[in-house]
Amino acid sequence: KIFADQFKKHFGVNRLPYGFWNADAYDGVMLLAETINRCGDDVKAVQSCLYQTNDYKGASGTLSINQKGDADRLFILKRVRAGVVVPLDKRET
């Protein structure tokens, strides 16, 4: 929510152009920039450093990078019932 509010204010828009994907893209750029600042710009060094990412706190939530280079993060499926966001019942999946 904070990211979305700041984005709208900064760019003078009423909604995010790509929904929640904006936060994921922002996190990817910021994580890469921080990794390059910390480990240099050698591709193998950056890859090695990225694979050591644990509990990175970004705009889209907390993520870690596994040894395959994939983001590990917790997702919870939810639905709106009577105007209230609730976790999706396991029987509904």
C-alpha cells in the first residue's frame, strides 16, 4: 500500500499502470542495484551474491533467492467475501 500510494503521488496518477507487478519490478531493480553496489558488476559475482539473498524486504514483500535463481516467497490465496478479504479455504483450491 505504501509503495502504491507513493507511486501515485510521485507520478500524479490515480492507479498503478500494471497493478501489483509494479512493486515486483521495483524490487527486482532495487535488489539488482544493491547487489551490484555490494558485489561489483562482474556477472558471476552478481549471480553468486543474488543466490545468497535471504529475507530481502521489498515493496512487494519479503523474498529470498534459491540456488536455481528463483525467488522464494510466501503467497497466500485470498478471496473477497461480503466485502472482506479472507484467506481462501483449502477446500476451494
